[in-house]
Amino acid sequence: MKYMLIHCADESIEFGPDYNCQLPGTSAARALETWLSDLTARGARLHGGRLRPVSDATTVQLRGGDLLVSDGPFAETKEQVAGYDVIDCADLDEAIEIASRHPTASIGTIEVRPFWDD
């Protein structure tokens, strides 16, 4: 079954240079590499990516035939979507196990959402 892991984190929190998953050699980067390697070996990760900050977002709405375009997110929340992964696994228990080992789970939230069956 396919699941989307939606990574959410508070962009205002400073996690320090050791948390940055993009800096090679940091413990967070090593944890992310381990997580990705494991999922690749299991054949579970189908796709994923990191998103730019919410300040780079554009919101699009169509209301009464009028196109409304605004900068930034529509919702005013502390946690914003920071990235995602699409995984394929046996069941929700396996999806939860996979999500629980992602570095974002320790500082933010990972929403596990199943896809509709095709």
C-alpha cells in the first residue's frame, strides 16, 4: 500500500548546525542517509523531497470565478510542510515504523496518509 509521509516542522526554531540534514557529516545528515539507505534497500521509498521555506510559497484559490493568488501559506500555523516521502509498504504499522525513524519525527511531525487505491 502506498503512503505519503508529510513532514511538518516549525521553521522559526533554530535547530543548530548539527541538526541540518543538508550539511554532510552532521549527525542529522548521517541519520537521514541511514534512513534513506534502509528504505532504498527495502524497496519502500518511491519518491521524496525537501520543500523550500513557506516564505517562498504561493497560494492559489478560485472563488466565484475569481482567481486569488497570494504569497505564503493560507493557514496560519506554527508547523509548516517541510518535505514529503512516498513509500510503499505492507500496512499502516510498517508505514508508522518507517516514519518514526525519520529525523524530522524528533523535532516536528510526520503525517502518514494512505493513497486511494487505484
